Amino acid sequence: MITEWRVSLAKALIFLFLPTTASHAQEMLRGVDLAQPAYSQAELTREAIEALLKGKGGGAPLDLSEKSLNGLDLSGLDLSNVNLHAARLVKARLVGAKLDHAILDQAWLLEADLSHASLVDAHLFSAQMQRIRADEADFSLARVTGDLTGASLRRAKFVEADLSSDMKNQSMGLMRVVLSTANAEEADFTAADLSHADLRFLHAARANFSGAALEDADAAGADFAGARWDGVRVTNLDLDQARIDESAKPALRDAKNLDRARTR
């Protein structure tokens, strides 16, 4: 079983470093069998994890890396600083959980529920978060470079979060955050770095991008109605067929295809 999930992870990572396309998430998951136990079962119970957390006390952070925790209800737990590298949390419930400073690199969080969770300064490099629910979650100061296609991020906070592309891995293709078709209505991206991000068809009505960096991001078809743009950096931000307010044009003057954006 371990060999099977490692092969699946390798296939997924190969797709993550390919140039992003409209069917990026679907292509990536074609080589992964989510029905296998590694992605559909849990090897620990909530009670076991609570006992492990209690046993750690003030010692070294708990290591749950590469564990299968799929479908578990871990709502409300304090998982701050926990190592969840490459852990499988498919359809897990983490409502109101505290994951500050947690390591979630290469973690599988497909359709997980992170509503109201705190992930301040967490690390989510190459994490699979398609269709997660993270309404009102706090990703402030977090490093997020993963796939959030179709995610629900309403009123989520990404204040000073780093969602920029990973420029160190250019030999394997551009690694960037994918927010395509996600719902980030009223989300707070104040001073966040979204350089090179895939924002195509993102729903970000009334979101706050004050002081954010969106250079070279692709926001074709996105909805930015009522969004705030004070002090934003948008050089080469692609706004082809994006929906913006007429009053936002001065702040977005350095964007690409501004003349092709839809205004209200």
C-alpha cells in the first residue's frame, strides 16, 4: 500500500510542475486512484491523535507526516506546529482547527473542510486542496503554492501571505498557486503576494487586494466586482474578459488586456 501511494504522489507532482492549463487539476488526478486505502481510509483515530498531542506536551512537534488521516473529524484540535508533510487528509473535517506554523507541504486535502481554521504562518507547498471549504479561514503569513481549484474561500484571510510562484523550480516548469474557479468573495488579500498566480475565473467580488502584488498573474474571466485595489501592483496582470469596476481602472492601468475587461 505504501508503494502504491508513493507512486501516486510522484505522478501528481509531475503534473503539478507542468504548465497550468484549464484542465490542470483533472489531468493531475487522472494518475491517482483515490479509492485506494491510502486516500480513503485513516490509520489513526481522533482519540489516538489527541493522545499523541497530549503526550508531546512541550516537547518536539508531533510528526504525522505521510499518515493516512482521510475522513477524520479533527475539528477544533490544536495542531499548531504539527508536521503533516505528505499526509492524506482527503475529506477530513478541520473546522475551527488550529494549524498555525504547521507543515502541510505535499499534503492531500481534497474536499477537506477547513472552515474557520487558523493556518497562520503555515507552509503548504505543492499541497492538493481542490474543492476544499475554507470559508473564514485564516492563511495570514502562510506560504501557499498548491492547487485550490474550485475551493470555497469566502471571507478567508490571506493577509501578507506568500502565494507567489516558486522561481527555484523553473527547470521543471512554473510552480504556482492555482485559484481557478475558486470562490474568494470578500476574502482579504491585503499585502499578499500573488505573482504569477492562476486566478482564471476566480470569483473575488468585494475582495480586498490593497497593497497586494499580482504581477504576471492570469485573471482571465475572473470576477472582481467591488474589489479594493489601493496600492496594488499589477504589471502584466491579465484581465482579459475579467469583470472590474469602472472606477478601478486607474489602479489597474498597468495590467494587461485592461481594454478587454468587462466593466460595470
